[in-house]
Amino acid sequence: MRISTGRKYSVNKNLKLLLMTFTTISSWVLRLLAAIILLQTLFFKFTAAEESVYIFTQLGMEPWGRIGIGIMELIAALLILYPKTTPYGALLAIGLMAGAVFFHLTKLGLVVKNDGGLLFVYALTVLLSSVILLLIYRKELIATTKSVLKLN
């Protein structure tokens, strides 16, 4: 009887360790995926690439919208990469990518300048990655928010 209890504890402990390892690896994969996409697209925004200028012209936001959103995407990517600020970066990225998806669905279309829908897929990928990151880091976000607002 005692051996099975010890074994059960050992199995539970190993399972918990495996789950923690999986969550840590998954978190890093999602963080890198979102940050790399956000950072990669900055080059096109900040260099006024033809496709970026076209998109923001269609939205009536050229050039300040392109530059401003680029700066916010840079901030989101940096916040996502730093573990203590990941939930804030994810929250910012969710807002930005929800806007991108919205405009793709309402004004731009899924395919922009024959890109095969790649920008839309990138926006969805960052959106989904950020939502999952926010779920993973929700306890940290709630705890920090409570301490800042003194709701303890």
C-alpha cells in the first residue's frame, strides 16, 4: 500500500514537471513566432515599402498610421519577448492584429497586391499566438493588475 502511494506521488510529480516543461517550451515557441513576425514586418513599414504604403493609403492612414502602428508593433514584440511583460505585449498584439484582421475582412481583402493572403495569415498567426500567450500568462496579468490597482 505504501509503495503505491509513493509511486503515485512520483508519477504525479513527473507529470507535473512534464506539463511545466511543455508549457515553458510552448510559451517560448509562441513568443518567438509572434515576435519574429511582428519584427519582420517592421522593415516594410519603416522603409515605406510599396505594399505597406498601398495598405495604409487604402485605410487613409498613410504615413502616420503606418509609422505609428509600426512603433506599437515594435513595442508589442519587445514586451512579448521579455517574460515578465509577455502578457502586456500579447494584449497589445491582440489589439493590433484584431485591427489588421478587421481591415483585411472589410476594406483590403484577404489578398493584398497579389501576396496570396500572406499578410492576412501573418496577422491571424500573431493574433492566435498572442491569445494563447495571454491565456498562459493570465494569472500574472491578473496579479499585476490587482497590485497596481490595489485590489488585494
